[in-house]
Amino acid sequence: MRNNSLFIILQKMRRPFLVILITYTIAILGLILIDEIDANGNPYKMSIFDAFYFISYTATTIGFGETPFTFSYPQRMWVTFSIYLTVLGWFYSIGSLISLFQDKLFLQEIEKAKFLRQIKNLNEKFIVILGYNQITRKIIIKAMEQGFRTVVIERDKMKIHNLILENFTPTVPVLYSENYSIRVLETAGLKKRNCKAIVSLFEDDALNLKITLMAKALNKNIKIAVKSTTTNHTENLKDLDAEVVVNPFSIISSEINLALCSPNLFKLEKWIYGLDSLNITSPIFPKGLYIVCGYGRMGRKIFEKLNENDIGMKLVEIDKNKNHELTKDEISNIVFGNADDKELLLDIGIKDAVAIAAVTDDDTTNLSILATAKKLNPKIITIVRENDMVDDFLFKNAKINHIFTPSKILVNKVTNALVMPLSDKFIKQIIKKDNEWASKLVSRLVKDINEKPLLMEFEINEALTPQIYKHLLANETLFFSLFSISLYNKELKNNVVPLLLQREDDIILLPEWKEEIKIGDKILLACDEHAKNDIEYICQNVYEFYYAITGKEKQIIFKGNK
């Protein structure tokens, strides 16, 4: 996409330039042709330079006086005419210039030129985000916290104004475009080496698929985080090598499955996403009759998971047109009607149910359903889908047991996968474990660190861990226990728990302290703030690293003139 602002200026100002040129030419020619009288009373012809000089300051209403000699009456008459002629020319030109500065196309090109300069000067690693809304705003903030810059492409000018008003630091370059073409993606810097990922979370599956194709065509090494709403579409995206495919409804159903079968794994997942501490009460999802209100994409996924766990349920759906889409198993469990109708809830056994899930796509309806259910059965466990993050206050004050927000899940999943990839891999590994394994890990983390440990991930390389890298390059040996050393006293241990080691394609969960460190290792640790600072110093500072491996202070050598 080229910068067309200069072309627009030349096109829009061509006529005003010609008007000024013609009026000046006429005025100057008249002064040259009319005779003037010099100081000695002799006839004198004004030079081109003198005429141009006089008309220049006269036409701009400065008016220094008659030059080089006093004008004759014919000259003064011509100058009078020239004043009106050139001033009118200037008025027309200034009006055209003001009109140019209000021209939407010109302003758009100016913004585009500014955007191109920002992308050209962007040397930090960055992520391209398509669309600006509540979800992508959260992704921008989380990415910045991890040292990533972001670039936004948006087709709604009002949303662009909202982004600018946020006044993000550092600045978030934003490009206005009515479509997401290859040319637009290239302009956003998708081909740059420091562009690490692109995020496409539209509801339109076909658009997400198209963007995945274009992104991979432009840059095969770029990571793609994309939203999917169906199993078939998810498979198509994975076939195109999309690294992060997020179906929030599948994730929610998996979380409910975790809460049912392995509550401690569910607790670990929420801690990694930064939603809760490790000391929260284990989620209560009792066995018994479940009532699921709203049989859309999320309701269907929940039905599948509850069915897998042999949990009895009743489905409530207001749209009778969905009847022809249901399987025999679903038909035998579904009732059509308003889920906040007391009589309907009583008929399907609300008083005997252990839990009710309101998962329609309307927040007001969901809250109304749960309010009615709690009046009929005060002890019932309530589960709800929160569609809009703006309604957070309402949901938090409704005393609901379990709130699932698809938009928050998108934020957590995408940011973890893109800016904290090891923690995302850790989640994928631990969900294969059982509740007992998770319980032991939760107890270890709380005992060795605290109820809300920090996550720290890094790679052993020259840029991030120069001291360790140099030591290993010299064929010296180092062990994981290095990361537990306190710089306050080498005999003391910091609060650290190794969570994951990735060595090439091998992944080791909970590596032991005696595990050797190798160049290229990718490491995920849980620690507190003090330990995090010590680890950073050990990795990067030659004196702190020397103390960590020897227990002695390295002498500082000052070089001076002898």
C-alpha cells in the first residue's frame, strides 16, 4: 500500500496553483510593459525581478511601497487592478487548501503515511491484532505486560477513536481499512521478522479461515491465533497449520469436565490464567440432575461432557426450530419453552436438581433464569454464561457459583499461547494427569512459594541468559538447582518450583533440581518476586552468577592510567 497523500495534494491543488500562476503572470506582465519614470525623469522599464518582487508583497497584502521608483498614474491604476486580481486568486487558493485539509480521503492517506512510518520504525517484537473491542483490548494490555508491542487493523472509525483515547504506552499503531486483504496485512508488517503473531477472533468462521490462508502465504513462520465455533472448522484451521485455534465453548465444556473429575487441575488452570489463587475452595460440581437452559453451541458442548460422565440432565430451549437438528438422545432430554418460567422448571424437576446452567446468548435472560431457579431451590448450584464483560458487576453481585465468560477465555487462551507459550504447553500436559497428581502439585506450590506464585519462562541463549550461555559454551556443567540459589546467602534457597522443561521436542513436567541445564532449553518456573529478581541477576550479571556458582564475591577490576 503506497503513500498517496502527495498525489492527492497535487491533484486537489492543481487548479489553485494555476490560478495564482495566471494572476501573478498577468500582474507582472502589466508592470513590465507600462513605462515608469526614474529619479531623473527619464523613461524606465521595470525589470522582471522588480515586478515579481513588488507583486509578491502586494498580493499578500504586506505592502512595502512603490519600488524602485515612484509609480506613474498608469502604473498605479494597473497595481490597483492587480491587487484585486491576485488577492482573489489567493482567497480561492486558501479556500481550496482548507477544503483539502477537511477531505476524508486526504486525511485517511495522512494517517496511513503515519502508520507506515510507525511500522517501519517498529523494531521490537509485535503482534498484529485484527479488530478492536473488549477482548482485543485485554489482549493488548496483557501482551504489553510481557514486553510485546501490538498493531491493530480496524474497519470501524469509532473504535479507532476509542483506541486512541485509551492512550496506550507505548503507542499502539492502528490502521483503518474496510477489508482485511493481503495488501493490508503486508502493510501492517506481517512480513517483518519481529512480527511474531496475528490474532483473528471474528465470529465469521469463513473470514478467520481466509485470514489464516493469507497470513501463512505472507509469512510461514508467523503464529496464528484464530477463533473457531465448530469442530469441523477447527480441523480445517489445524490443517492450515494455525497454531492457536480457540473454541471458547469447547474450552468451557472441558473446564466443567475438569471441575467434575479433577477439581485440583481446574484450580491449577485458573491460577495459570491469573483468575484465582491456589487457596480457593475447590469448585463444587456435585453429581445428580443438571438443568441446562439454552441449547446453542455452549449448551451442546456441556451436554456432551455431562453425557460422558453419566450425569442426568434436562435441556431447556426456547427455539422449537432446533428440533430437527437434535439427535434421539437429545430429543429425549429436551423441553421447549421459557427457562425462567416457574411452572416449566417445576415440571422438569428443579427442586430435585443439584445444578442449573443458564447458557443462552443473552445476559439478562441468564440472570433471570438463575434468580427464578434459586427461589424454587435455594440450595441449587448455579452456573452461568456471561456474554458481555461490561456486565461483570451484575454477575459478581448475583452470588452465582460458577461464571464462565467466553470473551475472557479467548483473552486468556490467546495471550498465554502467544506471549507465554510454555505455560500454555504446561496446561496441555497437566490436563492428562489425575486429581491426586494435581493436589500434590497445588500443596507443593502453596508450601514452597505462596498461594499465588508468579510464572517465569525463558530460554537458555546468549540474548536472555548470557552468563549461563557462556558457562555452558565452555563445556561446564550446570543444574536446575542454580535457579533456587539465594543471592542474599548462597546456603539459603529461594522459593522456586520448576514446572516444565522443553528440550527440542521433548517436554519434561516438574524437572528435578539435579536436571542438567543445556543450551536451547526452554524453562518454566513458579516463584515469588524475590526469587524472580535473583534468577534474572544470575542469568545476566557476571558478578551475581559468579557468586551463585562459587559462593564468593568476584573482584571488580578497575582499568586506569598507569
